[in-house]
Amino acid sequence: MHPLLKILTKLFAGKKHILSIRPAPWIGLFLCCLLFSLGCPEKKPPTESDPGDVPVIDNDPDPDPGTPVTGFIHNLGVTFAAWDRGTDQAGDFTFVDAERKVFREFGDPLTNSSSQLPCFEYHLPREVSIRAITNGVIERAGPHPSGADYEIAMVCSDDKKWEIIYSHLLNLRVAAGDTVRAGDVLGNPGVWTPALGRFEISVNKIKTVTSYCPFCYFDEATTLVYQAKVAQHISEIEAFLGNTA
């Protein structure tokens, strides 16, 4: 199987669409982008009180009949860029030996649990600016339930059925009631290790409190660009870990 197909198969763990063909190398990137658009699973996020809850998975990005689907997500909150082998920087990320993944994809298995990750999770230098991925209004901004850092909930102004949760932030730049645009700075990564901070982005349908893969609702004009950036990132950190083993 083409290496990029293996990468994107992991990105959509639990989905029913499986490609078993062996493509020619020149269409590898095209198929990577196509895989993201074949359908997106949804998950009931695990809670602090019940972290082992098995998520509900469905390949229908919007299960409500007659409900319009809009591309309201415009970025991934941070910069993805090619790996610089001299500095081990990759956009806003720093590749380090101690971190198997500095970007954890939606659906990644949770440690010591049968559940899967219901969000995108990032491990980044603490000084990185976390940016809004949609236009919206801040519904709440305050301490995370863990008590170690902060959380922001934002209702999407382009489609008010959706709520974006930014978990594990420090140095908040916004407050409840603020209106923000995609790209506005929200804060910095929260508590993780001495070297890196962590934050998470969840895309939730308010009515059902169900989490969806962010790529299901990405702006069509930039979807393929960001899908390719994520595929490149995952390929390069695997190469980094192989080079330093």
C-alpha cells in the first residue's frame, strides 16, 4: 500500500471506507486528499467521570435529515509546515524524541481505554499562538475541569448548530461574549510537559453533544491544502522518529 494511504487510514480510524488498491506514486497525494472527503466519523466524547465510555461512530457527517452542511472551519488553529531537518521545526511544531506524536488525529486510540480521541490534539512549544478556526461568539471562557489550565467554548456564527471547544489553554486573550474571527489569537498551549504545552480542538453538534472530525466541515476552498499539510506532517514525524531511533 502507498505510504500516504497508510497515514490517512490511521487518520480515520473506525471508518468503514477502506482502500486496498495499489495506486501509482503520482496519484498518492490526490488519494490522500480524497480519503478525507469520503465521509467523517462522529464520536461521543469521553467525559472526566467516565473516560472509558465507548464512543458512538457514524460515517454520516450530518445525520439530521434536511440539515444543510456548511464549510465553516477555515484553519487548524496553528501552522503546519515542512520539517526543517536542521532545527526540527515543522511550522509551529517542534519534533522531539520523547513525543511519538505532536499532533494526534481524530479517532486516535486513547491510552488504557477502548475509546478513541474525539478531537485534534496538539503538543507544541508554550509560546505558540492558538488561533480561532471559525468565526463565532465566545460562549464561555474559564478554568478547564481538570483545573490545570483553561477552556473556551465558541458558538459558530456561520452555522449556530455547532460549538467549537478549545481545551487546555493558558494566557487567554478572549472572554465570554467576545466576537472572534477565524485566525484571531485565543491564547497559548496549556499544561503538558516542561518543554511542550498541549491543546485540543473539538467540533461538537450542540443538539447531540457529538464530536465530529473537523475536516468534515472545512471550507471547501482550502480543504485539500490543509489535508495535504496534515498528511505531510504525519509522514515527516514518522521519518524523524525513524531517523533518531
